[in-house]
Amino acid sequence: MPADGRFYESLSVSELLRPDSARYPAWSAALAAVPAATCPNAERAAYRESVWLPHQLLLGTETDVDDIVEAAFKVQSGAADLAGLESTEVDRLRRARSAR
């Protein structure tokens, strides 16, 4: 079942909203002069409390959706065994979407 633990990025940390300093020097300078916004609730939801499923997974039959729910419960029940799991794919997904 395809899933992503870092599909969503909190806007406060998204590289997609940082202006290109070569194209927008005044805007970049103005942003550099103010402290970065923090959105702890959005960041917690994005990086610690959610898993994103492609919407196509939910277009199947009711049985298909039940299978997805069963798989999610299976992952949840094995969460302690999965904690700290390291792999090249996990490392890739830790990077911002724009840097992948």
C-alpha cells in the first residue's frame, strides 16, 4: 500500500514558499530580517501524527477500503517495532519535497 509520511509540509518550513533571492532580492532580504514563523501544531500534524495515502486508494470497493483500514491497524499495532527504522527511502522522505 503506497503511503507517505511526509507528503504535507507545514507552510512555515516549505522550501516552495521561499523566494529565489536572485529573482526577488528585496523580498528575500525582507524575509531574512524577520524571525521564521513557527507553526508547532501544523508541524506536529505533518511530521509526527499523519500518514498520507494517495486518493486513488480510496476509489475502490468498500472491501478495498476495509483492507486499507486493516493494513493501517496492522502498522499501528507494530509501531513500536518500526520506531527508529532507517533506510535510504526513509532518509529521502525526510528531505523537503522540493529537495527530493
